[in-house]
Amino acid sequence: MKPPPFRYHDPGTVDEAVALVSSLDNAKLLAGGQSLMPMLNMRYVLPDHLIDLNRITDLSYIEESGGRVTIGAVTRQRDIERSDLLRRRCPLLRKALRQVGHPQTRNRGTIGGSLCHLDPSAELPAALAALDATVHVVGPNGARDVPMADFPAFYMTPAIEHDEILGAVSFDPWPAGHGSAFVEFARRPGDFAIVGVAALLEPGPDGTVGRAAIALAGVGPGPVRCAAAEERLAGRAPDADAIRAAALTCADIEAMEDIHAPSSYRRHLAVELTSRALHAALAEPGAGSPK
């Protein structure tokens, strides 16, 4: 099939894009197009207007200021994957991106597009949830910040108003020496995960786990932070028993069910993949290792 007829708009600035999305009815924003274009061709979405953000250079950047990393919404996933800054300061994003589609899709896909599409199994939203990221949106009334924990409003629906656009996402990198991992199970390489796990571990001064962050993809309508597992690890020696006890808390998650997997299987994967992710994170140099 071919996409339905629509009017095409090509703004060159954020202000122009906001003015368009604020004034036009039934408009869709185009960034990388890796989700939107197939949906247009299948006529799952029928916009009257398409607003292309790709000419807005102010939305494509990776920078660090005051110890906080900010990534523009139209920054390509491949640029994030190859960024020396992020390789040093936030290796979790690179690990998550290695699981996203294929190199061809990452060449076009953007971080903002992944966040706005908000597929429950998407890797980048889960990684950003583990990082306690902040999403920066801009609209006719100015800019506002949305914590990643509040960003999923409903299934595949971000907490962005119809007249707003996503401008950037930012987070505080974890200190040097932390361990990170992203582990997932998918039916085929490049598919969305049935379940994915993002894990961050910071060693404490006495050889225990000082801080932990665990976020799951594929178990709910948005990324799910496993607070019980994080609490179970904090202050404990990072041994196999502690990891298993933390992972087992994921068995209590109220997992979703669809044509790909029942909720019981998603809970089983959540336990096993959390255990694998924690072992992988602890095996990194400086992060400690299971006894």
C-alpha cells in the first residue's frame, strides 16, 4: 500500500515547527521515520499534515555541560552508538542500541522518535528510565520538563500535548567505575524484545552495592523500574545469592500479555534476564564481581 495524501511541511527551526504543530489539525511529526513510514504505508495513521523535523539542526547534538549529558531529539541512533562522549560517560546507551533493529535502521532512527513512538518493548526508553532521564518538550507556552518515570501516559502514548514537540533528553551519568548491561530476548535478531533489562550498578566503598537501577522493557505499557530488586541489592555484597534474590522479585511484576507471549512467560524472562544483566554489569572492571 501507499501512504494516504497529506500536506508536507519542512520547518527549519524549532519555533517554526511548534507554530506548525500548534496551528494544524491532525498533524504528524517525522524524525527518522523508521516507525512512522511503515505505519503510513499500512494506513494505520492517516494524517492531514506531515511536519518533517530533519532540517532543524538545533535538534541534533550530544553535549555535556555541568556534568549532565543532553541529547537532541533528532540525533541519529547511530551517532549515539558511536559517540566517544557516551562511550565514556554512559556505556549503557551504546549497549542498548546494539540491540535496536539493524545498522540500517539505526542510521535513520532517532532518540526522540523512539521515545515518542514508545513501543513497550523498545530498548532506548528502558535505558533512559534506568538513568532517571528527563525529557524536555517545547510548545507554544514555552519549555517544560517531564521525568522519564512520568513520560509514558498510556500504551504507546507519551505525555506530550498535541501542540508540543520533544526537544531533547538529558541525564546525569553514573560515576566512573559503575557497571552496566542491557540484556534482552527476542524471537529474531533485530526484532523488538519480548523482554529486555537495563541494569546499572555502582560499587560502594566497602565492597557492597552502593546503588542499583534496573528497568524492564516488554512487561508493561512503558518501561518498568524494578524498585524491589534495586532495594534488595543496595548495601549487600554482590554475590550470586544477592543477585538471585534481587532477580526473583521480578516474578511479582504484573506483566502484560499479547500474541507474542503470555504474562507468565514474560515474568519468567524478567527473572532470568535480570539475573544475567546483573552478572554482566558486575563483571565489568571496577564494578565488582560475583563471589
